[in-house]
Amino acid sequence: MHYLLVYEFVADFMERRAPLRATHLSMAWAAHDRGELVLAGAFTDAPAGSALLFKGDTPEAAERFARADPYVTAGLVTRWQVRPWTTVVGATAAQPMRPGA
């Protein structure tokens, strides 16, 4: 199963993230190396935010990541949520479905 961790950021996120970014990215790459985090990145339009795609049997890895993320603990994230996402198309889809199958 896939889970989307979605962040909403404070208005001055870009100005405040610099001292936290290396730790945030290290955490993200560690989660990727463990096979939990598939993709992550920031939205390029307003409002500022990001999405992180996790893979697992439960949302626990995504929730654990958010609770420990310095962007969250330092107050740069105004809201976060983990949403289950049924992926059906693509090489890494959790439940691939083709027409007529």
C-alpha cells in the first residue's frame, strides 16, 4: 500500500528552512534507504507544501517520519496528514490494474 504524507508550510518557510534542511534531507534519504520512502518533493506553486510517498503495510512509517521531522517540530509545518493511496498504474503501483484484466 502507498501512503501520501502531505505538508502545508508557514508563509516564510523558505527563509526559515535553511538550518533544518540537512537534517530533514538526511531523514528522508534514510527512510528511502530503508525502503519506506519512495519519492518526496515540494510543490512549486502556492500555497507552500510538499508530498512524500511512503510504501508499507500501515501508515506508521509516514506518521513516525512526520512526528520526528525538524520541519514539523520547529513549527514550519502548519498541518500534516497521511492519506492512504491506492496506486493502480505504473511500474511500482501497489495494486496494478490493466483494462480487461
